[in-house]
Amino acid sequence: MTTTAADQAESPTPRVSGATVDGGEIAKFEKMAAEWWDPHGKFRPLHKFNPTRLAYIRDAIAGHLGRDPQSAAPLRGLRLLDVGCGGGLVCEPMRRLGAEVVGIDASEMNVKVAATHAEETGLSIDYRASTVEALVDGGEPQFDAVLNLEAVEHVADVDLFLQSSAALVKPGGIMVVATINRTLKAVATAKIGAEYVLRWLPVGTHDPRKFVKPSEIERAIRPTGMTVKASAGVAYNLLTDAWRVVDDVAVNYMIVATKPGGPGNA
Amino acid sequence: MTLQTVAPAMGAVAAIPLGGRPVASPDRPAATKDIAMTNDERDQANSEQGGDLRVDVAIVGGGLAGGSLALALAGAGFRVALVDATDPSVMRDAAFDGRTTALAYATARMFRRLGLWDAIAPSAEPIRDILVTDGALESPSRRGGVVDSHLWFDGAALDGEPYLGWIVENQIIRNALFDAIEATDAITLLAPASASGTSFDAGAARISLKDGRRIFADLAVAADGKRSALAAAADIRSHAWGYGQKAIVCSVAHERSHDGVAQEYFLPGGPFAILPMTNSRCSLVWTERADAADAYIALPDDAFLEAIGARFGVYLGALSLASPRWSFPLGFHFSESFVARRLALVGDAARAIHPIAGQGFNLGLKDVAALVDVLTSARGLGRDIGDLSVLDEYDRWRRFDSAALAFGTDMLNRLFSNDVGPIRAARRLGLSAVNALGPLKRTFMRESGADLGRLPSLLQPERVSSAP
């Protein structure tokens, strides 16, 4: 029992959960949240991967906006959008680092799970079942930072998706994209290795034809005025069972893009 | 920090906004632990909630490991509650704990960083050399004679570290810790206070105290020693066995200088350690079969002293008792896991080992330093410090690191606590062989200096900048 009278009364309007959700539903989402957040469970690969990308994202945003990444809340006050938020594995740390976080996911289930977990841990995060296109159409105010992590390789129209995401970035803002490269090495490791050999992911999680090259991301966002500032690979070491940032972007990689303009960036 | 008592009724859970703080706008849900709260805001939120205490880390057990952890965490910017069932004024008293601790040189680095070393150093006797001897009671070493099977650890062989370690009375460390804790705003000391219930859930570790107060923490730490109640509450099992041995502990004053030499004799009943203390005293750690230990403890002073003298030998001249005697049953336990959701085990709560190598406390402090590193880096990434994905890192680091030492000391005790002829011959050969091998000996010395393995930052050597 972690929800309190105050939590329920003050639940933010955009949240999917609310007074109309029955007890059985809540129990179901609590169970699913526990699955998402179980570091030994089926999302273990994400949990192993998370610290490495969190550090990269924190440093990229803090660096771009001239903040000290080692300070207590380096993202304090920044409006941040996490696209494809899943169970909230990135939203929650971003919130703790100080950002005002909006997390969206096309799956209503994911959003309910993420909202349930945030409520359990007492974090205020604005989760919505939505897409970047819908946010743009709805006139959503722009964000200081937009995170697009492991989402690009699952969408139908990469260019539209990236352009909509970029449209949600404030002038002077930053976007971080993480995905899988379309290379033979990526097919061998991220597809065959992760799904068939290590059995980290269910078979069929990824369609290698949908893997995206860094140049394709750069080309897609160019019309929006965003330019790529940095990129890095993320590689797994089987011996240490840990991920680390590397130069090689042939498999998993992250791209940092920024938008000109804004205070101090004009 | 003021704490008011709260109505202990469980029904209060729903009524009191546990995670709540005054909410300004409806789109900001209540959440005391939400980020971006300054410590002042948190204090205010705490007091407005009628005395429930919300902290980052709640430590149960205010002994040497728990107290050190509280200080180290506070130093790293965490808000800490420290709970102990015993009144600190009792724990500070010399009669509370007559033991001494062998501070490894890496452990001393940590005390320096925590600002405790100045208070400890005047009462710490450096260990310059360690002499390990195997033998029956009539061995010539007891008369200062030459021994044929021995191991001689010479402090001069360690680069950059002047001593192998220090011997300090636990009381000295305890008082230095409490002085510092009482002067640290970020630590709320709740003692005497005992827990009536604990739970570990997705939102917080909750500790209910018998007086009705409640603590909510992102992480609870069990520093409550062997047979930890907190570990049991989290269903963490432990492999445990007794040795049928007890350690008799006391201090003796002696005529001649001990020259900073620590001696360990392996006698049939168990190891007999003579540890150099300040003011021409030595601390004895005398392991015996439990029944024999009880009989020795019951002896009148002069007969007890004679029994010590028979083991001690004459190399330090005439002896006199310099403290009361204590005895402690010896056992081994090793927890199956050092972590659970929202719980980490440190020190003896994680594992207790035989004092044969004088490593128990140093292992505990290494836990403390490692946990501080893991939590600090997790917080820097905005991760939940009570989450298993964070705590797993600590578990892997410390459980695997200390398993070898824990089971090694167990073997060592079994090997040495007997008088079987062939085993004695084999271990004599072993001692002489290790003694002849420089690199192996240095490894032993660094291990006993708690200086091996992946070192937490609190234990790393100070960076020395060369003078211009």
C-alpha cells in the first residue's frame, strides 16, 4: 500500500490512471510495473544498459546548456520529453535530476504502468498515451530536451517521426536519439545475438530492415534546422556484463542534435 | 531537527500524506521525496507531517560500521537516520566494549577522510611488524628464542605505507564517531529506539519505532550485526555455523616495549594474538574451545594472569592485567545476498568471520566505503538508490570480494586450531614457504591492509602532489 489519500486527490490531470480505474486494474498495473522494474526480470537488458545511457544523456544536456553535470539536480527546471517512455526507466531518473518530465508512449498499457510506478515512488511525472505527431498537432509547448531512445527503429515513418520530434525542441534546445545502426555487425549482434543467442529480447523484437543509419537521422532532421553535435556507440562487454560508451557506432549508438537560437545560443 | 511523536495506529497510514508535502497546484502531486526539494523544504515537510521522518538512508545499528556509514553518507550529501536500541552514553562507556580493532592501513585512510583520524590517532598504536608462529606451548618463541617455522611481515616492505595498520580500542573509535555524528546536521540519531516493524516496498523502506515514530527512507541499511533482524525481515538467509570456540579478550600492561610487533601464536585451542597498544599495553585475543574459555574466564585474577603468562612468554617482561576480561562466542555466517529491495547489509549483518586474521571490522568498513560509492554514483544519474538494479552493484562488489576472505579465514582456523602432528608439519612448512616468497608475502600484507581488490574511493591512497 503506497498510495495515499493525498496522492489520489492530487493526481495530475493528464495521467491515465484516475478515480475510474478499478482495484483489479490497479493490481494488474502494479504487477506489470514490478515486472518492468525488476532488474533480474525480462527487462534485465534495459536495466543493464540504463546507467550508461543515463550518464551520456545527463552529460549531453548539461554540457549543451552549460550546467554542471555533477551538481545535485543538473536538469532542474528543464522541460523534457521522453518519447516511447515504456515503463518509465528513463523518465524517473530525469525527474530526480530535476527536469519537468513528460513521458509519452503509443501503448496505453505502458503509460499506465509507468504512471503506477511513479506514483509508488512518489515522483511527479506527466505520462500520456500519445505520439509526437499528436503532440505537434495539439500545439504542445516546446521542450528544452527531447529524448528519442530505442524508438526510431519501431516507427512506420522515420522521417515524419524525427521531424515531429525535432519540431517539439525549443530553439537552443537539444535532442538525443538512440537506436541501432543498419549494418551487418548490427544484424549479427543486436538482432541475432540479442534475440537468438543471448535471448535478451523476444525473437522478433527487431526488424533489421528498420534499423536506422546515423546519416539518415542527420538528413531527416536537417530541414528542421537541427544539427548533429556528437555521436557515440554503446557496446556490451560480455566479460564484465556491462555497457560502455565507445567510438564505434556500428551497432547501438546515440546522437546528440541541437537547435540554433534561444537564450545564449543565438 | 525536531521529532514529534505520531499516533501509532496503522489506520493513520491513509490519513497522513506519507509522501505528501503541501501542494501548490493540482498538477503537482504530493511527493515528499520528489526531486528538487532542498533539505530545508524536506525538514519543513517532515515537521508538517506530524513527525514522520523522511530520509534518504535509514541505518539500523549504531555500531562501528553503522556509525561510519552514517558519517560517510552525510559527507556525500545524503540525509541519514541512525537508529540504535542502546543509549549512546552507554555505548560510549569503556565497560560497553573491551575489544580492540586492528585498523588496516586502507581503513585508516577512510577515517582520515571522515575527519576522525585526529581523534583516533593519539590512541592508535602502529603495527610495525607481524610475527606469526605455529607451535605447542613449549615453543622457544615464548622465551624470545629462535623459531624455525614462522612468518615475519616487515612493515618496511610495503611501498608508501609506513605501517601495516594500527591497534585501537573500540571505545576510542566509538567516541570519535558519536562526537562527529552529534555534530552533523544531516544525521538524525534515534537512540535509544528500536524498530517494531519494517517493510520494504516499491515506494520506501518503512521502519516503525516502538515509540510510534516512523521513518521512511529510499534505502534501509542493516548494520545491526550477526542475526540481523532487518535482514531477517527481508527474508535474507545466511549460512552459519559455530566454531565451539570463544575469544577471551583483555589488555595487559607489560614491562618491556613491544616495539610495535603484533604476534599470533597458533596454539591447539586456537590462535593467541598479542596486539601492541599505546602506553606499553597489549591487547590479547585468545581463542579457546568454549568450555576451556569459560573455565579461564572464571579463574581468579592471579591464576588468569598465570595462564596468560604461560602462553605469552617472557619477551615483554612482567605482566599485569590492564582491563576487565570479556569473552565472545565465535561463529561464522555469510549472507546469501547482501541486498534486497530497499535494503543493503553491511558489516557483521552481511557476514561475520573468525577473528583469526583481524579482518572483520575492515571488511565492514570496506562495505561502507563501497556502498557510499555505489549510492553516490547512482544518485548522480538520478537512479533510485533503493532499487535492486543499483544495489546489485554493491552486492556483486562486496559479496564476491569478501567471500574468499571469509571462507579463507574459516579454513585457516580449522587448519591451525588443532594439534594433529601431520597437519602441524604441513602448516609449518607452509609458513616457512610463504615467508621465503616475497611477492606472496606482500600480497598477504596488502590483503590484511584491506588494500586489495577494487578499492572504494574512501579507501584509495591520497594523491600526493610533488612539491614544486
